[in-house]
Amino acid sequence: MLHYIYEVTFNLFIPVTAITLFFALCKTLLGKRGFYIQLSGTLAGLAAAAYRAVRHAFMSTFDVEINLYTFYIGFAAMALMLVTLALFCRRRAPVWGKTAVSALSAVVSADLLFYKAWKVIWAPAEFETAGEGIISAGFMLRLAGWALALILFTVYVRFLYRCLVRLETDGALWLNADSEPAFNGTHLLLGVTSGLTLVTLMLNYGGQILRAWRQKSSLRVIDPETGRRVQRVLYKFRPGWFTVPEAGSSYDKWEQSFAMNVGNNTKQFMLLISIVILIPLTVLFVKSLKKRGKFSNPAQHRRLRANRRHNRRQVAVVAVCLAIAAFNLTTVFALDNRKEAEPEPESYMISEDGSEVLIPIEQVNDYNLHTFSIKTKNNVEVRWLVVRKPGSGAYGVGLNACDVCGPAGYIQRGDTVVCVKCDVVMNTNTIGLPGGCNPVPLSFRVDEGNIIIQMDDLNAAESRFKNR
């Protein structure tokens, strides 16, 4: 549950905040036309994200390459939008200029959703990874965490948009001390806020692009034609026309530092976006404290006071949503990633010729999780587990690793076996069977009161534990 509360918050906070800001900007610039232009970009982004999620559910997509071209498009659109904002974000700007701002904001919104929202759409595919079924408590808890985070963002978007639009529609906010019309700074305020948001996003995208350019490693992916795992090389995606820095040079060190610090620290950009969006909210709140506006009777006076009170309450709701989002990104993250003590590896016997590992059945007959480990010739610790299945004399034997979460391992929590990384509760009867987050099956036989595992099978699993 906690895992999905955090994941949804982490993936949606920046896109949702930026897109809501762009909706308000387009609405104040072009009215309904601007709103619908922005809406078209948002719907297109959601459709593209849904397609990417469905594709990912059926085959392992090569995200580094897909994201890189997403960054290219997004970075260019953000740069152009920044220019058009500077030129046309004013009340008397030509309609075509305001339309250009709205169109570019729609492109940026679609790009942000394609980059991040697909992970939220795809998340339900992970809910039933342990084969528990959709009626199980584990499935329902994961679904609840995912849904609660989406409800939070629904409330956040609704009230944030209202607050930003109120800067334009509440004329009393822009009256002077004598309740006479003064300069209406809505366009300037939303333009500056959008500009700062775009600069923040461009910094993040720039770091991501540099990180992708510098990346050169190998990745195990699913070949869509054969369905088998293969090694695929990630080449440097740096364009030929872009100078490759000399290894060890000052520019090379700066580029590496920028790529890693900017490209890997998404939370610092969340903080920057939060600070930026607080600018118009603070203006709305402060201006709503002032008693301005003309009235000719007590009823009009009460209405002015009610409007100011309504503005302040809406700002308060947004502030609470921001506080909850911050809580999800810090405390919930810490709780979700808390380290629980893994069971200590137990002793076992080795056959005289060293070809087999023997574990006495009496040692693993209590229905608890038992873990074991051995060092290979290459000094790699290979780990495996044994558990007696409830209600039978069968045993589940597998590596202390899985195809989904790698060598993260498993722990016992009460009477259940749980994946350390994703917190999925295993169906103990399925341990020893392939699929989902189950431990990778390990061949064994039972003979003369011992569970016997071939040493060759353990050595063959060495590659799974090299990077643990």
C-alpha cells in the first residue's frame, strides 16, 4: 500500500502541477479556446501514456531510448514556450501569439504525461504479481494505496486550478486602497510562474539528456520475438555533431556531475516546483486578507467578505494537499523502504565429492522460511531458500531472488513470506513455481531425509547475485 502511495505521488506531482498551471494560463489568455487547446494536449498525453503502459505490460520496453527522444521533444517545446511566453503573455497580445502559447503548453503537457503517467497507469498490472487473486487482502491494499494517491491529486488539481483562475475572475483582488481599479497582474503573475516552471523542467530534462548520452552499459531485456532474456547494449546516444569531452577533462567532470546530480535527483525539482507554485497562491491569499471592493448595501458587503474567505479556504486546501504530498515523498517513502532483518543463513552439509548440498528435512520442517548461502569460486554469494508448504509435505525451494526484483531477497513476516523490495506477499504454495515475484525455482530432490541441491545449479545462478 505504502509503495503505491509513494510511487503515484512521485510520478504525478510535477506533471500534474505544471499541467494545472498551464490550464489556468491558457484559460486566462484565450478563454475557452485556450482551455480546450490545453485539454486536447492533456488527453493526447494520457492516450499515449496508456498505450505505453499497455505495451510495457506485454513486453519489456527499452525505456532509456524512448525517454531520450521524449526529452528531446519536451526540451524543444519548453524552450519555444518560454520564448512565446515572454512575447505574448499579456492582455493585449495578438490572438495568434496567445494561441501559440496554448499550443506549445499542450505539447509540453502531452510530453510530461507520456514520460511519467504511464507508470501510474501500468501500476495495477503489479498488484497481483504473487498469484493471490484480486480478492486477496494484498491486492486490495495495493489498490487502496494507488487509489488514495489518485484521489489526493484529484482534489489538488481541482482546488489549485480554482485558485489560479480566481486571480483573474475576482476583480476585487486588483483594486487599490481606495477600491479603484488598479493594474491587473494576473497575466504577468501566471506568466512568470509558468516561466520559472519551464526553466525548472528544462534543467531536469537537460540533466536526463546528458545522463542518457553518457550511459554505456548492458541491460537484460525480453526479446519480443523469442520471449527470451537477452543482453542488449546501451550505446552512447550522444549525437555525432556534439563534441565528446576528453575523459578526465574539467568539462567531462562537470558534465558527469551535472548529469548525475540533476538527472538523478527528481525530488529537488519537486521542491522547486512547489516553491514556484506557492508564488501565485501566496499572492491570492494575501490579497484576500485585504478589505477592498465597493458595495452599496450590506448584502454586497457580505458577498465581498465571503469571496475573500472562499479564496483563503481554497488556498488552504491546496496547502494541505502539498503537505500530504511532501509527507508521501518523505515519511511514506522511509516507511516503505525500511530495512527489515533478513533471516541469517543456516548451516548445511556438502557431499563428499562436493557436487551436492544436503539440508536435513528436520531443519526446515516447521513451515518457516529458511535461507542458505554459499560463496562461489569467484567470491560471489549465491543465496537460496527453503520453506515447507502449508497443509502438505511438499517443499518450496528457490533462489533468494526473482525475475522482477532481482536479488533483493525475501523475509518472513508473521506466517507469510514477503519480497524485500516490492513488499509483495508470496503465496507459499507457489514458491518453487516460476512467474511474478516468486523466487526463481531451484531444482532439488528429497533422498534419505535430506533436501539435495546440485552444486552446479547454484554456481549457474552466480550471475543473479553479482551486483547485490
